[in-house]
Amino acid sequence: MTRRWKQSPPGAHWGEFGDDDQRGRMNLVTPAKVLEGIAEVRTGRTFCLSLPLDVPGGTTLNPRRQPPQRFAVLRDGKSAGQQGFCWSYASEDADLTDVVNDDVVLMSLQYSTQWDSLAHVGAHFDADGDGIAEAVFYNGYRAGRDIRPGIENEQATNAFARFPDPQADALGIEHLAEHGVQGRGVMVDLAHHVGRVRTAVGYDQLMRILETDKVEIEAGDMVCLHTGFADTLLAMNRAPDLTRLHETGSGLDGWDQKLLNWIVDTRLACLLADNPAVELVVPKLTTPFPMRRPRLPLHEHCLVKNGIHLGELWYLTELAAWLRANDRNRFLLTAPPLRLPGAVGSPATPIATV
Ligand code: UVW
């Protein structure tokens, strides 16, 4: 088999940008789209679309994700704090006047405002047609071969060291970083229409919102969904109240097939939201469900089947309010992730310019 797959999952468009493509729908963010984004800049005002990276705070929102811990770099075997002053080159040459601080951070790359790479979520599917499902990602890249999991180290005493060395040899976040991620952003203000209440927004409701707000989404647009979730979270000041958060904010209905078709047909480039998953995650089902299914159907549809990157926990509230006050919904979006080879996700500091 020269191709990575004999059959692709239903609803997938593997091969659309070439069998070896690792950038998916971001291929539609072309130089022409960058110019369309730049044409939206009229005032020069910028908005930071990132939360402070130590928000949400703690691990209640997602127990698998650890907040940043920062450490000073040791110099001469001691940290600057231990020495009681900043490290200085004077320790090498008494005539040098520079004083220096360096630090190190240890955090889950998807702790706060983040990008999901196409290596973040895969699915069990029989791509090679041998009758047995294997774990595959976008364009048939395989778990274990192209995307290597961490090897568990039971002796490790901290959560970070327990699974060292996961490595995306394909589909890692560096492919998105190398694109640059600059183009036209389009705001869809769900919070304005739905309120900050838990609502799964499907195709019909979304179409009504787009029509009312005169939002047009074209091929290669980067679509931002404002739900208000990140703003509510920020107001909790790093002590998230999970019960209240779960009642807060909408998300897309990943089980609505019409909505999934629309996502493909509009040829949008990526989906970004200020909530934790873009889609509204249904809690574990208590009644038996007859078939194998994804927990996160929108993740499967976007990341696995169609190469559509997702951004989560972005901070969109101020930008959404400004756009509404100025009767606009488009802007220049600049949002590169870290160019960190092999990583499956990345913190982001996206900037909107209006
Ligand atoms: C999972 O939790 C699997 O993903 P995400 O953070 O992208 O919602």
C-alpha cells in the first residue's frame, strides 16, 4: 500500500490537499486571504485574545492539564533569589555591568489559551482495510508509527515526568507555526444571542445568528465563536467554580450532522472558541449506547477527518463587544502557535487588529 489508507472514515476528506499534507484547511489561508485580513484594519487597534496563561487556575477544569510552574535558571549552582540579587556577568569579569534573569516554565501546552494540532485527537478506524480498527489521525497518519505516545515511567514522582517523550513525527504543531497563521478572522457572537447558558448550538440556530448579524463566512476564513465562557472563568480569578462553569456558555453541537456538513461546505480554515472544546461536551452517558462513538464528535470531524485545527479557551469578549459596537464582524487575525517540533498542542497569544 503506497497510500497511508485504503479507506477513509465517513465524512472525511483525506487527500484533499495531497496524501502527505499535514496542514489541512489552513492551506486555504493563502497570501490573498492575508491581504483580505489586512483590508479589515482600519483603526490599528489591537486586542490580545489570550487569557493569562495561568488561567483557569488549578486542575479542576481539566485534571490532566497542569498549570505553569516557573523556575529561575541556576547560575553558578544557585538561583538569583538564593544569591539575593540578579546574576551578573561581573562574576566572570568584575568590569562587566550587565545583570541577568532567565527562567524555565513547566506546563501543559494545552492548559490555557491554546491550539490543538492535527496530532491532538485521532480515532479508531480500519484505514488499511484489514478488518481491524487502528488508531489513525488526519490523512491516515498512525498512532505508534507517526505519532508516538509517551512511555509511562511509573517511578516518576511528578505528573509531568510520568509520560516522557511523546513525539508527533507527523502533524505536530510546528506545521501550523510554519504557516504563520495570519489572515481574516470572523466573529460569531453566540453569547449575544444565546446568553451565557449551557446550549448546544446546532445548524439551524447558527444560521439564524449568522443571518441576524449579517455574518458571511468564506473559504479560508478563521472563525471565532464567542460564548463568554473565558470571561466568566477569568472573573473567577484562578479558583474555577466547576458547577457554575458547566452551566455557563454555549458550544457547537458536534452531533448535528447538518452543522458538520456546513463546516466542510463553507471551507472555513479553522474554528476557534473561548470555551474549552469548541463543541459542548456531553457528560458521560449513563444509559448504554449501542454503538462505538467518539466522546468529542466535533474534534473527530474537524481534526481527524477534515484537517481543521481547533483553538480553545481564547479570550474573545472585548473584541466581540468592540466589533458589535462598530457594526463589524471581520478583523485581521495573527495567531501563530509555538514552533515546537513534535508537540501536539501549543499555548497561543493571538492578536486581532481592527
Ligand atoms: C480533549 O480534552 C481531548 O481535548 P480538548 O482540550 O481539545 O477539548
